[in-house]
Amino acid sequence: MAEQSLEFRYDTQLLIDRRDEDLDEDEIRDYITENFKGDSLIAAGDEDTVKIHFHTNEPWDLLKYASTIGEIYDIVVEDMDRQTRGLKG
């Protein structure tokens, strides 16, 4: 069986709750697009809560950024490379 290589290894998902200022999903999406390498970005929500879904090789950088704009929770980072090999991600 041929090895399949993923360009971006980690499926990163989290929720961001508003801290002091309203959240703007468009600003968050633009910032992630301009500052992080990855794909499959979804940033959806409202001024109180935004859900992020992003494939990246540096999920810790995304989490660090998100923690600066709000309270983060329901954090899931799955290793898609392990999953393609039939292992728990």
C-alpha cells in the first residue's frame, strides 16, 4: 500500500467565547488566512462565540492566537496522519 502524505497534519477545532470585545468572524478568518499555513478553514459564529475548524501543522500557534482574542474551550486536535494509518488520532 502506498504511503499517503498529508500537507497539513492536524485537524484543529475549538470554540472562542467573547471576553471583552465582540468577536468578528470575518476578521478572525482573515487573520488566520494571512498568518497561518493550512487549509479547510471555517470560522463561523456571532459576536459572542466563534467556532474554528482548521487543518495546520502548528495547531499550538492557532490556539495561542485564539487565546488572545477570547476564552477558548472544546479544543480538539486530531492527528490526521495517524488516522489514515488506522490509528487513533
